[in-house]
Amino acid sequence: MKIPVSKPLISNKATKYVNEALSEKSLSGLFGKFIPKFEEEFADYCGTKHSITCSSGTAALHLPLAASGLKKGDEVLVSTLTNMATFFAVIYTGAKPVPVDIDTDTLNISFEDLKRKVTKRTKAILLVHLFGHPADLNPILEFARSNNLDVIEDCAEAHGAEYHGKKVGGFGKAGCFSLFANKIITAGEGGVITTNDDDLNLTIRNLKSLAFGEKDKFQHKDIGYNYRFSNIQAAVACEQLENISHLVKKRIEIAEFYNKEFESLSDFISLPIQRPHSKNVYWMYHMVLKPNEKLFNKRNEICKELSKKGIETRQGFVPFNLQRIFIDKKMTKPNDCPNANAISGSSFYIPTGPDISEKELKYVASNFLEIIDKLIN
Ligand SMILES: Cc1ncc(COP(=O)(O)O)c(C=O)c1O
């Protein structure tokens, strides 16, 4: 058996939509009906006024940051534990990303550390809803309002996640989603920005497509980017969005199954949690080995044993403050974020994709329990 960490679940409707786009010869990001259809429906789903497609989750992060005119000398507070795309997007603008430590239960940005890291140069907070669990937004939004800071949500892993009953993506200035193949909904590659801000919507649409002039097309209004999404990708994304309730439900059911199976390991392993007033969509079933002598430093061994059984895993993210390239460039120091350091090296995730069968799920769980059992007994 070979079980990948995530394989998309795509219905025949996607083939139908893609064929429609092909037969209409509407391939690009400028023509065709699927981009406007997807943008309208995704904004509806997230409860925001606008949604704008683009070429990747990284581009989705870069565009609102670029639109806010960030420059050298400005600082952006960023949750340290994330895919480094979150940090790269800030670096592209010339501003300095400042890593903020995490809360050890949700692994999301720590409000206490955020308050410590703010300076006169801070312009924005870029928080991540990591592994599908929403960050604790209310105190951060209030703090941002009173300090005149923008809040941008990295929702790459959290389509459909909710905070106090409201979907993520509409709490700050912009929400940034990825449509990469392993994400909750996918187009293979792609990204979406959600916003309630009419001006930002227009600026982002302008920047994502080379900032062409309005009257005189080739008198460009700005230094633009080509971050366009294609009509073919949007055809796939439309099918995914029609099925999003099922795709989210599937990931939640997978997590609930693993939670039950691994209940007895709670002295040894931190399983994913769901805080009150939050809806976790469990992008990936991510675990952290607790620091006890039996399992300490055994992460790689566990992943290797699972791999021998055909079960794919991924090691957890390496925080910004432990990335050698940024330490060498003196952009951070290893001890900037002790909570993130304490879990880095002992975290990993197991198959969580919506295409996994019941038989495969049971196979993953029983092999995992067996491997852990051998190590702790
Ligand atoms: C938290 C987070 N932010 C940003 C990204 C970047 O998205 P993309 O790969 O679509 O550029 C990803 C995932 O890949 C991610 O997990």
C-alpha cells in the first residue's frame, strides 16, 4: 500500500468544466467565465465583498502587502511557524519580517509575544491559521486597531475554518488562500485574496496583471506583476468550490477518527486541538512528540518506520528563526522564538487527504499505534 499525505478529490464535473473552457478556447486569466464565477462564489463562501484569484498562495500574500506600499525600514510581525512563503512575501516588498512566537496548543501566533515585538516601525501583522486552526483574532484585531496596524490573514491552510462562527479571510485587510494540490480546495496551483476593501480590490487586480493603463493600455500605472490565474485552473477551482462542504467535512472526519484512535497516546503526543469558538478544518493531521525520554528525538525514526509501510509523512515546518539563510543574513536569531523551537524537530503530519479510503485510514492508524507501542514499551 502507498498512502500519500494528501491526494485531491476531484469529480467528473471538473473534467466537464475544463472541457468547456477548452472548447470555448478560453484559456487565459483574462478571458473566460470560470474566473468571475469562482471569484463571486468564493467571496460568497467566505462572506467577503471581493475575492481575487492569482497564481499561487505566495502571490496572494505578496499582493496585499505590495498594495499597502510597504518599504524598506517598515516591519511586519509574522508568526514564525509557517511555510516560509509567508515570510518571503514580506521580504519581496523590502520590509523586514519580525518573527513572533507561537502558542504551544494551537501553534498559532502568540498575542503576548506579538505585543513584545511591536516597535515604532511596525506597519502590519501577518498571522497564519496554521494547519486549519484559526488564530485567536479578537485581541489581535483590537490591538491592531489601537496601534493603527494592518492585519492580513494567511488562510492558505484554512478554507472554511471559523472563528466565533465567521469564516476566516474577512477579519483583517485581506485573507490569502492557496489552491495548491494538497490544499483544502485546489486548482493544482493558484491563490485567492479575499477583502472587504473596494480600493484594495482594485489595486490588487491592477497589480496582479502588469498594471496596464486604463485609457492607454501600454502606459502602465505601476510596476505590476504577472500573477494571473488561468481560466482552466478556475474551471477546476469551480468544481472544488461546489464540493467544499464535503471536502471540509471529510478532513474533520479524518481528524476525529485519528483523535479517537490515538487517545491513549496523550501522555506522549500532542494531538491537534480545537479551541472553543473555533472551527478547525484540520488541513493536515499534525502531531508533536511530548518531551519524554521514550519518544524524544524519535520523530525521524517514526517517519522512517511509517515510510517502510508505504505511509507518507512530512516533518513539521522549521520556524523562521531557525532558518540558516536568515540567521546568516542577521535577520533573526535562533532564540527569538523559544516556544516554536521547543516543538520544531518533534512535529510531523500523517495522511489527511480527502481521497483516503476507510481501509487506508485504519491501516495508517494501526501501523502508527504499533510503531509507537514498540518505542514506549
Ligand atoms: C501557511 C502557508 N502559507 C503560504 C503558502 C504558499 O502557498 P503556495 O504554495 O500556493 O504558494 C502555503 C503552502 O504552500 C502555506 O502552507
